[in-house]
Amino acid sequence: MQLASAQSQLLQLSEQAAESGRLRALLDFKNQLPFQTVAAEVIASSPGENSNAIFISKGVDAGLTSDLAVITPEGVIGKTIAVFSHSSQVLLLTDPSSGVGIMLEKTRVQGVLKGDSRNLCLIRYIMNEEPVAFGEAVLTSGLDQIYPKGLRVGSVVGTSAGNIYKNVEVKPAADLSRLETVLVVLRPNSTEQQALNARP
């Protein structure tokens, strides 16, 4: 009986240490960002095997609106699509109706990232002749006015020629099936926006 109790306590302490480590990493990341964010817990995912939406614990009460970027230290995960008093629904990158303005890290070639619902994403509008390397990092371009420029989105895991545009598959940087705590990027005021636009 004592052994079971001790093991239970050990497990609890181990879980608390892991959570503390996750929260510390999130706080460090939050402090490095040049824009304001609000931390929120993931409280549910939409039903279904390939769920492409989650619910988070912050809403209108925390100043959230729709179309705000939602990120983790690993990378972008999606955007708010419905905001309630104390919670919000977040559409994940992998949903076919999502869209993110992106650029490839090395070549700076730009395109639009769309979800393909298989836990991967596809980049649209990159011409066949543009070089795209396997493993190349995909970053936000900032041109969609939702996601700030330069955030990690994922990496290229497959590429093939299409009619005019390349077919480029991207694996999201963040593990969308294991989300616990996220940061929601608040809209900057006009002075902050000008400073962000001036970033390289």
C-alpha cells in the first residue's frame, strides 16, 4: 500500500516538474517576442479522429477577437475563428480552410500554406522552377496580416512538379495532437505595427 502511494506521489511530482518545464519554456518564449501575447490552456478539441480545431481557455474577457495568430515555442498552430466570453475556438494549420502567408527560410520564396487534413500542409503558388530543399524551414511572411513575420511554421517533407506550381508538403513544427498551453498574439496598436513592419 505504501509503495503504491509512494509511486503515485512520484508520478505526481514528475508530472508537476514536466508541466513546470513546459510553462518555463513558454514564458521564456513569450518574453522574447516583440509583440503582446496572452497564454491560454487547451481545454478541448473538436470531436472527430482528424480534429482540425481546438478550444482554449481565454476569450473576450482576455481581449481576444477572431483572426488572431495562435502559437507555441515550437511554431505556429493556427488562428482564432470564434471567440466566446471565456473561451475561443482555434482553427489548426492542417484544416483545409486555413491559410497562412509563408516564405521559405533560405530562398525567401513566398507562397500560401493550406491544410490538407492529413496532419500535413501544402504550399500553393511556388513556381516549378523555384528551388525547394527537403527539410527547409517554412516561416510566416506576415503578408496575411494575421501571423507576424518570421515565425516558424514547419519544414518541407516532400516536393514534386505540378502543371505550373510545385506541390510542396510541409510538416507543422508544432505537434498539433499534443497541445496543452498556447500563446495568442494580440493585435498591435498602430505604433507597434509600424515597428513590426520595419523588422527585416
